Amino acid sequence: MNQVKKLISEVLAARNRYLDTVRQLSEAQAQWKPSPDVWNVVDNTEHLYWAEHGGILGMWKVLQAAREGKKIWNGEMIHKGLSIEEIVEKTWKPKEIAPAIAAPRFGGPIGFWAASLESLQVELNALGHELHDDELESLIHPHPISGPIDIRQRFEFLRFHIDRHLNQVEELKNNMPA
């Protein structure tokens, strides 16, 4: 299996783990908040949708620019060769605030946001058909918090980010009233 397909399958596996978990919850459980400052399951899922949507679009833009002979990033690759876990450890605060573009803002039924998050696999698969393994480390798309990361690291971020929010959903589930 080539590297692009492997990375996409890792994102798909993480997304499926997340969706399998949230689809077990009732609407009331998905809307439950232990306190006003904590995201509920709907908030987490909406956030994942917006964050992944923007990340995938950004990767498409970088790929298109490269195909047109343009570069989106011209700075130093400060995270070259690092795993996404190492990059996040280096660049994120303990309780990081989501960039406004990825913040939950509409709310609504969990079914809508679960279906929306699942739908992004279509765009990700299409991107995978366009990308070549040798482009994974040469195409750079800056992350709003972590800075310049290559496309391999971007794919790793999608998987990492979904798993991070899965952990938050599991914590919510474990603290829900019976």
C-alpha cells in the first residue's frame, strides 16, 4: 500500500471509531454538558467537521498551487521529520482554544454533524487520488496553531485530532448522569 493510501486509511479508521462511539448516544446524551464551559458531543463533532473541512481544503489548495508552479509556504520547515504528536507537544498549550474558523457555532442534532463528518471521507479520498507519495513532505500547509507542517503531518493531524476528541467524548460518556 502506498503512503498516501495508508495515511488516508488511518484517518478513516479514526473517524469510524469516533462515529461508532457518538452514534451509540441518544440526542439527550449528545447534547449533555457537565458545565457551560465544556463542549458536549455535538460541539466536539461540529468542531471536528469544521477543522477537517478546512484542513482538507487547505491541502487541496497547496496541491493545486504546486501543480501551477506556485508555493504557498516559503519559510523554514521548523517541524521537519517530527511526528504530529511531537509537534503538538511543542506548540499547543494544555487547554488550547480552537481557532474561530473551526469553532462550533451552529449546534443542532448529532445525526447531522455525524453525517457531515463522515461525508468528508469523499473529499479526502479524492485528494488521495491526486497526491503522490513523493509530495507528502514537499507540500507545506501551515496549521493555525502549530505552524508549517507538511502534507504527511497534516494527514497525521487529522487522525490525531479525531482521536483526541474521541477521548473527550469518552470522558463525557463516563461522566453522564445515569
